[in-house]
Amino acid sequence: MTTANTNVTGTSGFPNAIAIHYSTQLLDWLKADLMLDQFGQMKKLPKNKGNQIYFTRYTPFTADTNALSEGVTPDGQELQSAQIDATPVQYGNYCTMSDFLQMETIDPVIESANELLAYQAALSLDTIIRNTLHSNVTNQFANGQSQETDVAAVMTATEIRKAVYTLKKNKVKRIKGDFVAVIDPAQSHDLQGETATGAWLDLNKYTTNGPLYKGEIGKMYGARLVETHNAGNGVGAEAVATYRAFMFGDGAYGLVELAGANLEMIAKQLGSEGSGDPLNQRSSVGYKFSHVTKVLDANRAIEIYTASNV
């Protein structure tokens, strides 16, 4: 009997302590490669309460210019909110390895497989978040174009300034005092080349109220810039490559927190298949997680489409 995609040409198995070690290692490696999960509203996956999670979006109060009357208690006001539901689904993958591979290989094959699986999980989760945001938030096409297929202009300080203005106009709250822009390396290359603007602040030239974000490279016009290779690409005017960036304020989107029982590292030792592996020839290692991303307010995020000079 054979198993599809078994990795062939050690150890005799995976004790529980080793499986726990690899689960912790998987989470550490996975989080190191995630970018877009940093800026959403996190929700824990509830246990024994069905498969639905709920995000609550409150409506801000307007200005109250009515003076109080002496001795008269005002009527007060009601909280206005919208409840947004989402259904998490499972994702996962694994590698199967032969006993001979584990005995004969020079490299620590299980450790390498775990690292590769962690990167795959991070890339998959980041892409799921990105795909949910793409075309579901406020669009901004470079140089005032109306669609991505007409885009030919590169990322400039003007585009960053325009996105910041839009979020301000929409009265969007900042995240830890600033908006956040997640941009492609091609876009950061073009922005850093704009020496005449004087708006780019390198990391060593500004301070924050807390730790830096993963991938943070600078700041412009009140937006902290985070670089990622996974913000998305498309095709613009005359078939030029386009690059997408996202700028967020607080509460733009929600997602399931990747922690606890929501992320599982699954290690199967040699012979764990019973009669399905009568000669103890196969072991496996894999991951599984539950996730959903939901746009909570399209006005609180901007997707910027540009070309590049790279």
C-alpha cells in the first residue's frame, strides 16, 4: 500500500513532547511571515458555541450642542450598532515521509518540513485576508484613473497623501495614532526615490508609541508603511504590471485570532496507521487552522493601485 506524495529517500516516531514542540515552532514561524493579520479586529474562535462568530460595528455619536437645563436630566441616547456574522472554515496541508528518508537524510527532515509548512500556512492565511479585502474596500487608482486596467502611474507621495485624506474625510480612527499602509516592495522603491518631497521618514528618524509592526519601513503623512511581497498584482494600461497597496484605519476588517486550539500541528508517528502501514514505513507532519476574514467597513480601508518604475 502506498500513500500519495510520500516523501522517500531518523527517528522512530513523534513523542507527544516533540509534537508540542513543533506546534509551538509552527506558530512562531507562521506569525513571523504574516503581515495583514496585524491590523484587523481579532476575534477568538468560540468553543462549543456553534461555528459562527460575530463582529459588532458601532455608529459614532454626532456632536451634541444642546445646553443642559438646570436640574433637568437629559434623555440620554442609545447605542447604535450593526452586527456582522462570519463562518470560519478549515484549511490545512501535510507532508508524508518514509522511514528510509528519515534514517538516511543528512538534513533534519522533520524540522525542515515544519518550517516549509509554516511558511505555506502563513502565505495561505495572508492571501486569504488579501483576497477578502481586494475589491471590497474603497478603490483608489493612481493618477485619478477609474479602473485598474487604465493604471500606468507609479506610487507617489501624492497617492499616500490622498489616501490619508480620504480616511480623514471618512472620520476613520487611527491605529495606535497613525494609519497603516501595506505596500509592495516595488511601490516602496518608487516612494523612497522621491527625494524632492521630503515626506518620507525612515525608521531611524521617527519614534512610535509602541513596538514597530512586522515589515515596517518608514512613515509618510501620518501613515506607517509596512512592506510585503503579498499585497497583490494585476495588469494595467498597455499590459503593464500593477501593484496593490492597502491603507487601513481602525475597524476596517475582522478576522479569527490564530492562537490556542485554532492552530494545530499534527504529527503522526511511524506505524500510527495500524494495518494501513504494516511495516511502519510512513510518518507525517501537517498543520490545520480555522479562519475567516470579513470586511467590516469599506470606508475604513483604501486599496491603492499603481504601476512601478522597477
